[in-house]
Amino acid sequence: MTLVGAVARLKGLLAARPTKGLGVDDPQTTMLRRDIIRSKPFLRKLYREWYELILESLPRVEGRVLELGSGAGFFQEVLPSLLTSEIVAWDGVALVTDGRRLPIRSGSLRAIVMTDVFHHFSDPRSFLREAARCVRPDGAVAMVEPWVTAWSRIVYRHLHHEPFVPAASEWEFPPEGPLSGANGALPWIVFRRDRLRFELEFPEWSIDRVKPLMPVRYLLSGGVSLRSLMPGFTFGAWRLAEEALSPIMDAVAMFALIVLRRRPGTEGASEAG
């Protein structure tokens, strides 16, 4: 059996049964993934850690916090005042909106937050311009996204269903469905590989923080597509194990916390440029 065949067989054996046979853009998939996250103790703890990392990075200024892609998550349990949104209507989501065209008053948001959403923007420039309009000076965009390292290249190419193309010359990619359209390497491309281009095109934003993290825990959780490989009570032990990998995190991380800060006095700068 070839390596590709062995990987495909392994993924089939580990597939989370509630989503087996459903397309990633099927609305039922998102609702089932919400149930999966809540029912898997290890994965739920991982999401909560993501939310807490994002919250700790937010500025203490006035304004609401908007979450993009709220459908399957539970960020609002951690931040009750959160304004939730999705690109299609889901139960419990306040706004049905596209991140590139937000029904939000200019300068009214303290922050925009998201987990595993930015890499689905087929036109990330439109989102960055719209976020700059809606977020107040000294506000932020904070996200946890896939990251490119020597280790993650192997994992995302062989064990993940989404496209992962670090060599893409452009930020844009052909639009498809809300979840099937993606480049998992996009956050790394924009905020690391093409950082100078980003800074020149978007002077409204400064890259406040990029923290690579989680080389193994997401794999052990099984994510939303595979069965969990570890019980929830082992989560703390695995977090300690990952902390021991801190000296080589740039080579082994699978995700990164990315925080952009809205510069004061740069309203409309990217349009003018």
C-alpha cells in the first residue's frame, strides 16, 4: 500500500462518524461540528485555550468585540458581550454577514476575533480594508490560524482536507464554498512571508504579535473531523509537553496566535495608497 493510500485509510478509520459522508459546505456539517466540539473534552479545552489567548491580547478600549465564523464554536460563553456572526444563518448567531462587507458603524468595534477563519478569505485584502474601517484606533484583529512550519507542512498536506499552498504567489484564490474555499497557508503568507508587502499596503495595521503554538494537541484532539486520540484529563500534561518544545516552536507549530493593532491617524490609508 502506498503512503497516500495508508493515510487515506487511517483518516477513514478515525473519521468522526456524525460528519461522515457530508460535504464541508453542507450547513448540517457546521451544526454537527458544534456538537462535536462540545462532546469532546480534549477538543473543547483546546478551543477554550484559544479563546483565552485571544481575549488576553485584546486592548482595553471602548467598543464591542465582533467574532467572525461563530457557527461551530462557543466563544460567547467566554465573552458574553461578544457579537457573533456567520456567513449563513445559524441558530444563536446575531449577524449573518460577510467579513468583507460588515453592517457595522465605522470605528465602533474594539476588536474583531476569529478562529480558523482568515484562511478562508479568498480576497483577504477586502477583509483587511473593511476591518480597518470598523475597528477603532488602538483596536485589534486577533485570530488563531494554521501556521507554516516544517512539521505542519507534513501534517496539513497529508492529514487535512483543506488546500495548503505555502508557495502560492498571490494572496487570493478562486472562491468556492464558505468552508471548502481555503488556503491554510494564507495567514503565514500574509503576516510572515509577505510581511513587508502587508505593511506597505495596510499602514492602518501593525503586526502586534505572532505566537506560533500547538504542534501536537490539535492532532491528539482529532479536531472536528477525526476521533479524539486522548481523553480530556490528559490535556494539561500535553500542554506541559508542548511548552517543553518552545525552543523549536518555529519549526514544529501547527497554529499561531496573530494580533493586528489598528494604528491611530491612518483612516483610509490603504485606499489612498
